[in-house]
Amino acid sequence: MEPNRRVDPVTKVGEIGIKEEHVTGRVYRSAHSDDPGPIAPPARGSGAGPAGPAGAPAPGVGGAGAVGGAGVDSPAAVPPEPDGGGTATNSAVMALGGLVSRGTGFVRTVAIVAALGVGAVGDAYGTAQFFPSMIYELLLGGILTSVLVPVLVRRRKDDQDGGEAYTHRLLTLAVLALGVVTLLAVIAAPLLTALLAGERPADYQRLVTLLSYLMLPMMFFTGLSALLGAVLNTRGHFAAPMWAPILNNLVVIAMAGAFVVIFGSGPTIGEMGAGPILLLGGGTLLGVAGSAAGLWPALRKVGFRWRWRGGFRELDLPELGRLGAWMFCYVAVSQVGVVVLLRLLNSVDNAGDKAGVASYNVVYLLLMMAHGIIAVSIITALMPRMSAAAHDGRFGAVAADLSRGARMSAAVLAPVAVVYLVLAQPLVITLFQYGAVRADDAERMAAVLVVAALALVPFAVSQLFTFGFYALPDTRTPALVNIPVVAVRVLVQLGLFWALSSSLTAVGIMIGNAVSYVLAAGLSAWLLRRRVGPIGLRRVAVTFGKVTAAAAGAGLSGWLATMALPWSDAPTWWQAVLKLTVGGVAIAVGYLGLSRALRIREIDEVVNLVRAKLGR
């Protein structure tokens, strides 16, 4: 099949900005937590990921953080303004901002879990936090980064006024639309609760609805932040959009601390009166609003003064609709998977040994943390190269980078997966067993993390291949691939839900995610081969084999090291820390030694690639 050599200049820019949330489907909100994202749900492979309760893409329940803003890290983007800094400086600022954002996002999650626990109140908070993310991603999230940013860049280049009038009109229309949709969503809060939490008791549904009244307006400020960030990106200013989510994280961390001081940790639903609800919902909303407000000084710095402006016909809305149609399809299908996932998790009432939304979110955070720090760095480094090669018709170079990225992702993520698999219990105890989280809660989360370990590499590879289509550029194929991927995920999750005990609901859902990631990676690889030619699957398979052998040896080393320790299966916190340290060192040393012996060169390539990305 002859590769399609036509490249639409409108979609050439901003390809990196597709949020992880759009391609994953989790329940935990990533844009403001681990990254975690803009880039996240979140929302945040070809729709093969899970979505989280805090706003996410398809399979999981959470979000993952941004890949680097709105596609500003691409050579196709508008050259930086004088105050924007050079490419190396921008990359360094974005990398540092991303790490700090992920770090504070992780602390944010630990604080929330410590305050609320992973029982009914934690589930209610996670479910309510998901609503604004789901609606935002469906209506604007994916379309913004795949369509609006490239159009803003083009207008800035082509219009006589540098795209000022177009930008004012677009912001005016978007703010009005966000306001109307937010109002309707708040009115419909009880219906949303019935959709996603209809299996839970009436007092639980009441708590979700009351929290939703306060937290649904988050979608307005999330959309505003994304729009203002896009304006800054197209003017060569990258720091503020990367650092603003950190303010959100700090506000929520302070809110969680205040909750513990005032009301104590681990409340029951019966203890959630007006005061605790106002603090939780209002504090979370204040964080997102503060993140949006933090962008205004940067807008003034680049000389942008937003003025309300009508004349929406000048926006060429049919063009925007045409460009965003496939991304909307992609996100819409992913959200179906998220609804099913949340419905299943909310069928667990957390009585006894059952894990629900909150437990799943914690594990999904660990999955997305590893992916965001390692795999996203590889994707953002390769995207400009692949986009430039596709634009020039050098499809062999695109195929080579896809092969390289898959091999590097597997080589670097494998030891992380081994840690998750072998040291799940001490890891969860060390990171999350505080405040309201008890030892049995940690045990349930550890069981889910073991399965998540098997999903990590397939998820990263599926994400890479999805971005390979965006580099061509092609949003249609990922949207179509997402349909069978989400369908298989849902079918597996439903089947395991009926086949397994309720205590294993979260485990079964994560298994469904893992299966869908593998399917997404396989379908995407086959279709990419038809577009760009052979992508070196034989070499990828050889590297995967070596990585598997090294990972197995490292896992055995870590297991033997921890077994030598004289503690029971229920270690204390300090014992878990020591167990994690000893096992982690054994795994790292074993993996590095075996990778050298097996000549897995991709590890060195990753280090060199990241150093080059940072301009060093």
C-alpha cells in the first residue's frame, strides 16, 4: 500500500500536546497531579489506557500529566518570542516543571489518601472529581491540543494582525460555551451520580452529588487554563503553563492537611457534614481556579490583553469541527470505557476486603508516574523528528524512530515493572500507609499493582504508536483503532467482574486494561507498517526477549534479597522501607548487570536522547 504523503499543514503543529488523558482513560486526574497533565485523565496508547476518577481517558480512572504543553516542543511550532528563550532553555524549563508537577502531584495524592482513606468517602471524592474531567475531555480536551493550537499557530503566522482578533473571538466563544456547559453539568449532577454510582447506597450517592456541585465548576477553569496556556504556547512562552498546575497541587495539599487538622482522618459518610464537604469540594475547586489565575501575569508579559469580541463566523467553525471530529470520536469512545470502569468500581461498597475507586486510583497513579517520567520523555523527544520526517516524506525514518522508541521504552520501563511486581506490598506500604490507610487497604492496592506491572510496557508502546499516527498527521486511524480496543477492554472487564469475587474487582479491571493495551499496540503496529513500511518488529522482538530475560533475572534477585529478611508478610512501615530498599537495589543491580551481559544498548540510547532533549 502506498503511504499517504499528503500532510495537512494545519495539523502539523502541536502534535506533542495530545494529552495522555485522551489516550488512556483513567479515573485519577493527571493534569494537576502527576503531571498529572497539561498534557493529564487525563484521558489521559490507542485508547488503551485506563481512566481515573479524577478525570481521565479510557481505561483507567485517573490522569497522567502533560506531555509538554500544547505541542509547543515541536520544531513545527511558532519560533519563540524574544522572551521565550531558546529551544534548549524551553526544553529544560518544561522538563523541570514537569518533574516538579509530578512530584507535587504525587504528594497531593498521598495527602488526599491519608486524609480520606480508600473507603467510601475516598471513593465518593474520586467519583465526584471525575465528572468535570470527563465532560471537559469530551467537549474540549482532545480537540484543543490537536486542533485549536495548530490553528492558532497558523493564524498567528498568516493573519495581518498576528492572529489577535481570531484569538480574542476564539477565547470569547470558548468561555461562553464552557460557562453554559458547566451550568448545565451542575444542574445535572444528580443524573451523573446515578449514572456512575447508582449501585451504591443513598447516603453515598448524596455525598457524591454534594461534592459534584462544588467540583463540577472545575471544568470551566480547566478549560480556561488550557486555552490561556495555548495562547502562551503560540507566543513562545512555555514556563507558566508547565508550572501553573503546581499551584493547584499545593492548594489541594494544604486543603488535605487542613481537613486532617480540623476533622481528623478517615471520616465515615455519616461524618461528612456541610463543613467537611465545603472544605473538600471548595478546596479542590480553588486549586484549579488558582492554576488558571496564575497564567494571567504571563499573558501580560507577552503583551496579550484579552478583550471580549463577537463575530464568531470569522472563526470558520466548520473547519474546526472537521479537524476535531476524529479526535472527538476518539475521546467519546474512551469515555464509554471510563463510564463502565467507574460503574464497576462503584459497585464495590468497600465493606470488608473490597477495593473500589480510591484504591484503583492510587495504583493507576503509580502506573502513570512511571509512564509520564520515562515513556513521555521518549515520546516528546521523538515526536519532532517523526513529524519532520513525515512532512518530508521520509517514512523510513519515521519507522526507524517508532522501532527505536518501542525498544527504548521496554528497556527502561522493564525494571520499574519488576519493582511493581516483586515489591508491590512494601512499595504501597511505604508510599501510602499513612493516616486513614490501614494495612489491609495496602494489601488490596498491592494486588492491583501486581497486575499494573504487567500493563506498564504495553501501555507505553501503545501510546508511542498512537503518537506515531499523530506525527503523520493522522487522527482518524487512532480513533478507529480505539473502538475495538475499548470494546475488548469493556468485555474483558465485564467478564472478569462476573467471574471473580467482588474483592478482585479492581484487579479484574486492571487485567482488562492490560489486555487492551496489548491489542492497541498490535493493531497500531500493523496499521503503521502499512503506512510507513516495516518498523523493525523483528529487532523489537529480539530486544523485548533480552529485556524479558534481564527483567526475570532481576526479579529473582530482588525476591531472594527480600526473602532473606526476617520479617513476616505484614511488615511495619520501617520494615517495608528497608525491604523496598534492599529489594530495589538488588533489582537495579541485577538488571543493569544482565542488560550489559545481554548487550541491551537501548538503555544508553535513552540517556543520550534525554540529554539531547534537554540541550545538554
